[in-house]
Amino acid sequence: MVDFDAVERDIWSGRAAAFRDSFAKLCAHTAPALLDEVGAEPGTRLLDVGTGIGTVAAAAGARGARVTAVDAEPGMIELARIQAPEAEFRLAVLPDLPFAAGSFDAVVANFVVNHVGRPTAAVRAMREVCRPGGHVAATIWCVPAGAGHELLGRAVEEAGARLPEDAPRLDPAEDFPRTVEGFAALFTAAGLADVSCRSVTWDHIASPDEWWSGAAAGVGMIGQIVSRQAPETIVRIKAAYDELASQYAGPDGRLVLRYHALLACGRA
């Protein structure tokens, strides 16, 4: 069986700048709601798990929180330090968080739980480093995630491309429904109390070139599907993408991509 976590780390290795210039802007939308859920305010000891380029860490710092952030990819931490210079950063891979129990008042993870091989263990680790009565919150993508991935998926299909044989797939015993009920149940199984979960929907605006750049650089699983094809197949995918993009464009030519996510929160 393919090692899900090892493949995920390989997917993100060396792609921090490409993520910053493409899909990071999509993921930034949920940062305010995530911080609202955990009550981030001046003095809050907050851990941002899987910080990426530091979007949530910077937003929490702007609220006066005392921010610590971790990520598995050194390149992400390098860029995150630029966005959130007051935060403390460490390398860490879920579910192994290098902190004592109860170290934080709040723990958040923005689109991270969908990138780990043991989701329940990951959320449980977040709960363990949160103080009793503190809050843990996380976002994940719904299925289907949104129009941007639909657009790229349609282009791949029209080009006759094949999915990579070594694409990571969760062990069925670890998987869970990407629904409000399913994500809430995951939080409950991780030992959190007073669990709530809701859906979040928004329109992401991006130029066709910007959106394509993330896929072409291999960012995320959809990017791996695109970038690991033979050169002639990538040309066909791009041609199909250019043809289909007009169906998602607004009056100014930029893409208007409706996205859906789940936001869950519980008390440690």
C-alpha cells in the first residue's frame, strides 16, 4: 500500500512558492472564520498546524494572539516567517506535535486534515496540546471541493489523461464522509466535546493563468495529475483547459470559482 503521508510530503516538497502564487489565495478565505471559532484575541496562545505560507498565523497575530505555527515542509516555513515574523515556527508532521499537553488555548488547522493519513489521530493530537476548555478548529474540502478543481478535472478527462497509479488513497478504516455529519463525527471520535460543524461557501476569483500555474507546477493532487503526464498530454490538457475556462469566466475574463468547505470546532 502507498504510504499516504510520505506521498503527501513529496507532493508539497519544493512547491511553497508555487502554492503561494496560486492555490494559497483560495485557502485564505476561511482564515477569519477559523479564528472566530476558537475566539482568537489578544493574548491567546494559538497553535497553527500546517501553516503553509503563514496566512492563518499572520491573521491570528494581527488579532494579538501569541502564535506558534508548524508545517512539514521547510519551504513553507521559510515563506511563513515573512508573513508572520512575530510567530514562532517549527517543523512538525501530524500527528507528532512537539509540545506538552495543554500548551495552547486554541489550535487550528486550515485545510490540513484532508492531507494526512490518520485524520482522527491528527485531530486527537491537536486536542492533546490544547488546554482543557480550549478550542480546536479545522477546515477541510467538501466533495466535490469546487469549480476550480472541476475545471481542471474536466480538462484532464477531455485530454484522455490517466491518473497516477501511485496516487495516495486513505486506508478505508481511516476515511470519513466529507459531510457536516462526517467531519463532526471525526472531531467527536478524537475526544472533543461540544462539537459543531458547518459548511462555508464562497467565490474564488483568479485569472486563468494564475489558476493554471498551480496545476502546472504540481501543487496538490490535482496538480500532480496534470504535471506528471507526458509532455504531449500536458499540451492537450492545457488546450482543453483554455477552451473550458470561458465557461467559468466573469465579465472581466477572470475565473469565478464557487468553492465549498467544512469548518468544525470542538472543546478540549
